[in-house]
Amino acid sequence: MNYQVEGQKAVSAEGRDSELAEDLLLGAIAIAKELNWRNARGQWNVRRVYNLYSKGTLPIHHVRGLGICARKSSLRNFFSALDDRVSCRPDTATK
């Protein structure tokens, strides 16, 4: 299907869907795998994912009918923002 709005190029709905599907992480296991979080026994640390979800620390959501999910791009942006905050701190080591 192609959708076109006045003055815009036609966009394929299938293209947008596949981009979202590639960016979407469904379930705590998928999120733990993306972040490479394993517990002491080497299993994917879903407990950590649920803990951080319940605290609202990470951009992880619960969608009715889907369960717990996150976007890869949102997780990357979250951690990039943390890096930016650290790099903006004044250097206290030179005092």
C-alpha cells in the first residue's frame, strides 16, 4: 500500500512496518539479550529487566496484549544521553 499526503512522496506502509519490527524488542528476554545482561548462571537476566522497568529507570513499557517491550533505538538514546551527561561534567581532576 502506498499513502500520499499533499506535497509529500508516497511512502510504503510495509517499509515502515519492517523498520518498527526491526527496532522493537518484545519480552524481557529480548531486552536482556539486546543489553547482553546475563545472571551468574549465564542465563538472560530478565529479573534485572523487570526490576528496572518497575522503577521506571529505562525506556521499557508494558503494552496490553504485547507485554513488556522496548525499542532498540530508545535504549541506545538513553545510554547515549548518559554518556553526554558524563562528558559535560567539569573536570575535577585538574584542580
